[in-house]
Amino acid sequence: MDFNNNLPTRAEFRRSLKHKKKHFYKRWWFWTIIVILLLAGGGIGGMKMTKTGPFSQTTKVSKSKKTTKKKVAKKPGVTFAQYSGIFLNETSGTPIKTVQRLLGRPSSTSTSTANNAKTEVNTWNNIENGELGSSLKVTFANGHAIAKAISGLKAVRSEKLGLDAYSSVQNGMEESTVLTNVGKPNGYSESFSSDKTSKSFTYSSGVSGSTGANFVVNFTNGTVSGKSQTGMK
């Protein structure tokens, strides 16, 4: 092409354009690379290297765990009916294993041996309808129940028990009569020896007198055989 003062012909001008190199930013592959880098840059910003793979999302989604409190079933207490169901006899009384199976593991135990006879006392402190400090004690000889006592039972009284109520209890009265005239006691005890059954009723709540006032009625083979009182007025 002649670059003197003469202008190039149209054919010469077109040929000169073909020989000129396009700037790199005008080429299609340049913008393709830019787009790829932008997309990759946006993804990499929220990722990091991990041991399990090249990338892992850094955003953690925390799931709240529902915490449910376990309901603890309240262990039932020893009932008066269970106390009454314990049969006393030196040879055929309720076996210790049977009592423990029905009432559960005792709160405490104690043992002693006298005249080649092993005696064991089991105590349960969880008493249904019992006051603080209530308990059931069962004495076993050679594996059979021979004595029992339950104390600290709650008793509802319409009026306080005074000396009049205490005086109304007379020797020879039957248990049922005492229960009708005086009311339910707070404690019962019973023992068996040979052919004799001894029982006692203890009245310790709603008793007129000083603090701790109470009275006890004793029975032998089902009838009143004695009584005693402390602090009554």
C-alpha cells in the first residue's frame, strides 16, 4: 500500500484492516474468562478448604434440638392395706422375700442372732398418707414375719382427743369398739409369740395436752389389755 499523499483504494484499505491485530479486550475469550472468574470469585468467598473435599460451605445451619424433660414416676408408698396383709407366725409367717417383692427394697435393715435364731428387721420410710418420719418395720425370724409396726399415719379428727376419750377405753373392749369411739390411730403394731397375738394403737395427733402428748392402747388376742398416756390434759 502506498502511504504517500495518495489515498489508498478501497481494496487496499480492507486488506490493511485484516492485517491489524485486535486488542485482547475485544476478543470473545477474554470476556468469557472474566465471567468465569467473577462466578468463581463469588462462590469461593463463601467456601473454605476442608479435609473431606476441596470446598465446603462455611455457613452453618444450626438446628435447635427439642429438649423434653423425662417424667420420673413417683414410687408408690407402702399402704395400710399392705401392712395388714403381712401374716405373722414363727413358722408360717409371710416370707421375707415375699414382703420385699411386694414392698420393694427396704430403706434399711438390721440383723441379730440369739439362741441360734436369726432375726432381721426391715424398715421402709416411704409410707402412703404418712407424715414426715413415718415408717413401716417388719421383724423376721428364720425368714418369716413375726412382728410389724407402722407409724406416722395421718388421721382426720373432728375434735381433739382429751382425757375423756382416753378414759372411755376400758379393759376387755374389742378393737372395733375402740376404733368407733376414739377414731383411727396414727400408729399400729402387732407381734406374734406362741399362740398369743399382741397389738397396740398409738394416738399422737389431735391429742389435748403438751407438745408430744399421746396415748397408747394395748390389745391381747383382740381385746383391750392395758393403756398408757403421756402429756395429756
